[in-house]
Amino acid sequence: MQSINRTLLLLVGLLLPIPAMATETMQLWVTVDWEGLSLEEDNLQTMRTFREKFPHIPLLHLINPAYFIQPGVNRAQIGSHIRSTFLPHDTIGLHLHAIRSLVEYCGVKFQATPSIADAQEDCTHNSCGYSVSLEYAYSQLELTQLVACSSQLLASNGFQHPRHFRAGAWQSGPKLQSALQANRFIWDSSSIDANLLTGRWHNDSSMIRLLKTLHPQSTALAQPYALSTELMEYPNNAALADYINTKELMRLFEQLIEARQPVMVLGFHQETAADYLIQLERAIPKMEKLARQKNIRIEWMH
């Protein structure tokens, strides 16, 4: 009798549908740092071509509104140039470098130091202040005012009020984080592992030294964590295309998969898209192929 029961159970088991293997998910954010310096057609066209090639990938545009206050610019035309790279599922955020024109427009006294650069600022150009560390150069009150003013400048030029942020050169710490909280931001990506940048910056450079002080615990495997009850940090754990090539991106992607770390934040700069966006163009199909092989679903975030 027991033998018959075992046989029946075996037959029933064979007839039941086999459950599919569980699919893991990787969340990938593709960010664009708009530096506020220039809007060259070759960079904009490179971005448009990228969007045509990967229309399923939303972008998080982190925009420095300094474009709108450069001398003699047509604000409507500036906005049109920027939007020419957008798709409907994109998101708008704020990106800040302490460019002198923007700092003074926002009623904050400009500071020339400390800087991520190992050379003195040239204040005869529109980029004056670009390399100044937000966290170290300005007070919490000044940063709160600068973030509020910059957000309003974006909104007054037809963009959604930003809730996502990245500090220029990742120069963020407690003061800037408090400024973001005061302005009701919900997402920040100003933390980075300084070791990801040593291909372009030497270990003794001001850039690397400041970043190691600001983000001493950050690694390439770093995952999102709460800065407050409302503000989340999404570490820029895959850097930007200026600093990391296709092979290195793939290596990082594989490391995240192996470590079962599900969030990757990568991106590029608008101002250098014509030179470096190709690194992402080459990496994305490889990443999607590897994900399929490992039964991982990529969720392109927005």
C-alpha cells in the first residue's frame, strides 16, 4: 500500500507545473551631470544618438542652472537645447558646482578655496569657481540658500522642481546634506569611492585627498543608505564615463552581481559626451547580455 501511495505521489508531482527559477533584479541608474559650462552641438547630438539607440533607458539629468545666467544668453533657447536630449520617462535633478556667477546670483559671497584642483582658479572665464569644494568652502546656511536659489532657477526656466542631487566633484558632507534636507530633496548621489578616479587623478591630488576625507567608507560595492528619514544616498558606485572605461564598467557590474548588491549608479557628463559616452554605449549591451545569462532582470531606474 505504501508503495502504491509513493507511486501516486510521484505521478502527481510530475503532472504539476515546475516553478520557474526566481529572477533577481538589478537596479541601474544612468545619470547625466550637466556642468553649467557649455552646450556644444557635438555633445548634444551624441546624447540624442544615444537616446535613439537605447530608448528604453531613462536618464536622470542633474542640471547646473548656471547655463541660464551666462552673459547674453537666450534662456528659452538654452532650455530648448537641453530638452532636445530628453525622453518622456526622464527625471530632472540638480547638479551644483560653485561657479562664481551662480553663487553671486544667489546672493552668497564667493569663496575661491579650498579647491579640488592643484592650480589657482582663473576668474577671467565663466568657469571660475568650478573646482571649489562646496562642502569645505561654504557654511550650511550659505549652501541651503544656494540649493534653494538654484532649484528655483531651474523651475523658473520650465523644469520640474528638483528632488535629486549630485554635488560637483562629489564634494558633499554634513553641511550640504543638511542643506538638501532643508530643501526637501529625497535622493543624493554625491558619495563615491575615490579609488575609482585614480586613473585620472593621482593619489596625492587635492581631488583624491578631499574625497577620501569626505567619503572614507565608500567602496565600489556601496549600496543606498538613509541620510535622514527622507533623504537617501545612492553612491555613485560606478563613477562617470570620463573616469571608467567599458572593461572596467563590466568588471564592476560582475562584482556587484557576485556580491548580490542590486544597485549600480553610473553616468556621464554632458560637456564631454562626444568623447566618453561611447564607454556606456559599448557597456550597456554587454551588461544586458550578461544579465540574461545569469537570469537577472535589469530595471533601468527613473
